[in-house]
Amino acid sequence: MIGSVSQDYLDITRPLYSFAEADRLAKVTPNTSRRWLKGYHFWYSPEERRTMPPITPGRGEQEAVSFVDLMEVAAIGKLRQKGFSLKRIRQINAYCRLWLQTPRPLVTQTFKVRGRDVFVALGHDILLNVGYEAGMQAWEEVLDPFLDTVDYENELVRRWWPLGKNVRVVVDPDYGFGLPVIAGTGVRTEIIAERARAGDSTEEITYDFGVTEDQIEDALRWEMPSAA
């Protein structure tokens, strides 16, 4: 079992994506993944340069993004959309690391199971200044639905259904070089979108890739949401 867990961890922490690819998949603004995962510098005044550390410390200096990194960026992006500042998110992440005794809590099944309890505790912690209502709203409206799109194996996040498990698009580091694929086929959704943009008919695409019209529709919902 130990060997299996170790291999699982290697699979999901190996570099797979550029920072630009991670931004696109997590649907965050350009350069966001790099800033959150590696930290950044800025000039506080003409004389003083300050450094913001990564939100999750200890991932190393690698110039690529792993599946675990991607899932953290996606989760943090959801909190940012809800209006949480990076300062608050850093505090929440630090508190969760301490509470759950794991270095990367956002990508563990323990966080999915016990996360609500953590946010209840956060709501009563004056030092974090999150507030009970804000903390529970973030959990119920953002993180809990997001975690329902994730599968776990041996405690760790293993695959992601970015549009929900009822849509046949999955991100799995074992298929399609970690890029979104049509579940059960290994066909990358970006290839389907390229063919659709080129004007190929649904009949041509289904014939060439052995997929159904419903699967093509799901792929385009992810790749071309405005056109789906």
C-alpha cells in the first residue's frame, strides 16, 4: 500500500502544464498560476521592494505545474471569485494545514470530509477575521460544490470533472497529457473544438474519433462555452 500511495503521489505531482495552460484550465487571469504557486515581488515604494510568498509553501521552484498545483489554483480561483482576498486565502490555507495536519489540505479527501468543520472554526477565530457568515458562505457556495467535481484515490485528488460529473469531460493526469478529455475515450476536448472551429460537421467528427454527438456537445461546452 505504501508503494501504491507513493506512486499515486508521484503521478499527481509530476510537472504537466505550463503556467499559461494552468491559467486556462483553472479559468483564472493570465500569470495568476505563477504568482500564486511561486510568489512574486513588487515595489511597495521607490526604495522598498517586497516579496509575496506562494500561497502554498514547499512545492519547490519547478517551472511547470502539476495536477495537484492545478487543483489548488482552481480552488483558490473559486474563492477569489467569491471576493476573498489573497491575504484571507493565505490565512485559511495556513489554518487548514495546521488543523488537518497536511501540507496541502485543499487537495485531500480529509479537507472534503472535514472542511465544513474547519470553516465553522474559522468563523469564530477573531485573529483570522474571516467571519462566520463569510466562511460558511464560501464553503457552501464555492468549495463544497467544487469538491464535488473531484475524485480521490488514497486520500489524494486524482481526477477533476470541471463541469460536474454529469458532463463527460474529465481532467486526469493519466490521459491526454493531463489535458481535458472526453471521459472513457482519451480524446482531448481541444481537438474536438479545433475540428468544430474548422467547420467540420458533427458527423465527420463522430466518424473520425468514434465519439457520440452528446460527447461532442459536452466537449464544446467546456472548450467553447459561449457557442455551446
